[in-house]
Amino acid sequence: MNLVAIGINHRTAALDVREKMWLSVDEKREVLRYFTSAYFTECFVVSTCNRTELYGVLDEKKYPDPLNASQLQEIEDKFVGIKNGGSHLTHDNFYTFSSTSAVKHLFRVVSGIDSMVIGDIQILGQIKDDFQLAVQEGTAGTTFHKLLQTALHVGKRVRTETALTEGAVSISYAAIELANKIFADLANRKALLIGAGETGELTAKHLLGRGIGELYVTNRTRQKADELTSALGGMAVDFDAFHSMIPSVDIIISSVASTEYILTAAQIKNILKQRHNSPLFIFDIGVPRNIDPKVNDFDNVFLNDMDSLSNIVEQNIHTRRLEIPKVNGIILEEMQNFFQWVKSLQVNPTIQDLRSHFESVRQDEVSKHINRFTDKDQELVELVTKRIVNKLLHQPTVVLRNGHDETEHQKRSRLDLVRSLFGLGGAGKKREERDTHE
């Protein structure tokens, strides 16, 4: 199996460069159709904000040997040409993998250890969607179905057998995760979100995803608060009136651009009198800070700012990195399983043809002499001759199925030798090639 992977990602190009290779659904279809007809027997393409990658199984009739540097460059140039990105991209922006390296790279991607954020689980769903597009276009055959099935199994094992995806690795999610630890059940709690920008929207999604009881959203521009709550849920509040909500909420999360504190120590002190000493948890994720840090001196007020939340994020990232050796172990196991399957796919037709050949000889010889025996003895002749064939073929079958450390060339040479020795001809070999690439 001559598998090739060519791509660009966050490690090789800045956002303004890699976005030149971002592919729409229609462009993905174009890539699949073109490269399947020009180079590959099977093909699929992945395109996200952080990576665009082309995977293909080379047509061995056109490319019987591994590709050289100029051939790989030709495919890369054609790939770039789909987006007319030649003037923006250089060869250094791309990476190329083949055979086992290509499989290993895909498994690293789906596991989350090759993501911009270690343990990112969104990539798994994105790859499933992109592969489904290849299925719709008819460019994913037996090899890629098995490859993607194994890749998804890698992702599942990483999530269930390691802690790679655990712990918040964004400031907004760290705030919600901490709030969830403080309150055993967020369903009975109320939260006030100050700021409806990108960070505020992400925070709202996290809060609602964790089942917050009531969510109030305020923003200097009321329209943004209305749009966010209409899209996600919650209730919009006028910015001038959000102070009146504080006595009744349990959590405040603030993320606005302001050169002055939007909540001063004096304001919080006055509000505390109305709260009857109930705890107030504040998450200040604004830069500059939105909340006067002196409020942390008050009883029953617990303030977390960017520094404290960043420490949580850094610790979680460190914990995730410690899981990478476990993930690599899973990847190695699944690579071995996949290539064992590939090997069996190539060997099985020869084993089947060899058995058919021996069975044909057996039947031919038995038919010449079967009438010399009684009906009872004829049954015995059938049984004995079949057992002889099975015993003769046992060791050759074992040898053909083994050979884990063989190169592709050694494996093909051995299969060709067997076919030549027993006169199995080219029909079976053509079937091998067809089964390998379908």
C-alpha cells in the first residue's frame, strides 16, 4: 500500500498563510475528483482552520515504485493550484508523509496530540465529516474505510484510556470548570455574564453546556447581548442596569474592554449588604482587569483573575503533555493492527489461489481413480485426500501470513515466487492488486 499524505498546518504556516489553502465543500469535491483520476485509487481531504491535508493511495499501475522528490513536488504543486495559492505559499509550508509515516501522522491528528491545543477533540468530528464527503464522492474504498475505522478507534481509546482531553485549556472554560467544582449543581445557580464579545459568547456556551440555572447577559451595546441570548439562550440586561442583578446571582464573569474598573470595591461592598452574606464568585477575564482586586479582601467574595485562571490552564496543559507517551503507545498498537490487516489483504488472494490449485489437483486425481473403490471407501478417499492437502498447505500458509518485519519489496517477491512455483498465473495477482486498492 503506497499511501501518501501532503499537508499544511499551524506548525508550518501562520494563519494568514494556511487560510490560503482552506477548502470549501465544493473545493473539497474538486480535489477528490481530480486527484483520484490523476494520481490515486483512493483519496480524501481534510480542511480546518488549522490544517489542510490530502491523503491518497497511489495508483500502482502508474506508480509501481515509491515517489521520488520531483513526483511529490508535482502533486504538491497541483494541490496548491486548486486554490491558486502559489504566490503565497512555499515548499517549506508543506509536509509529506508516505506509508507508515502517513498512517502515524493521521493517528496523531485524530488523537489530538498534533493539534494547536493538545487534546483538541473537535478534530475527530471534522475528520469524520470530511471522510463522509469522500464516501459520497466514491473516492474512499476498502483501504481508507479500514484506515478511518482504525483512526476513529484511536481517538476513542485516547479519550477513554488517557487523560489527554481532560482539564480546561482555555481561560473561559477554566472559569466554568472551576465554577462547576465550586457548585455541585449549576442548575440551581444564577450567573451574570458581562460582555457579549467572542470570549463572552464562548463563556456563555460553556455555562449553558454545563446546565446553568439562569444566565443573564449584558453588554455596552444592547444589540449584541440580544443577539447572543437569542442564539444561545439566557436573558439580556441593559448595561446600565446590570448592578441591580448582582444581589441575586451566584457567579459573575466579566470580559469587556475598559480602562476603568466596571465594578469597584465600594460598589461590591454596598451590594454585599443586600446579599445576606451569601457567597459571590467572580471571574475577571478582562484585559485590563474589569474588577477592583480589593474585592477579594471581602468576606464571602471569591475573585479569580487571568493570572489564577492561567495557572489552572498551564497545569492542565502540563498534565495533558504527560499523557502523550500513553497516546503514542496506543498509536503504535493500532498501526500494527492496521498494517497486519493490509498485509492479510495482499496475502489472502495468493493463499486462496494456492488452495484452489491444490484442491483442483486433488479432485482431478481422485476423479480418475474413485470408481475403483466402494461407496464407503470413496467417502474415505475424499476425507483422507482433503486432510493430506490441508496438512501440506498448513506450513506454507503460516509462512505467507507471517513476516511482520518484511519490506514491501520482500513481501511482493515472496508472493511472486509462490505464484511462479505453483503456476498460479496472473489472474490471482490482478485480483490481489484490485482487492488491495478497492
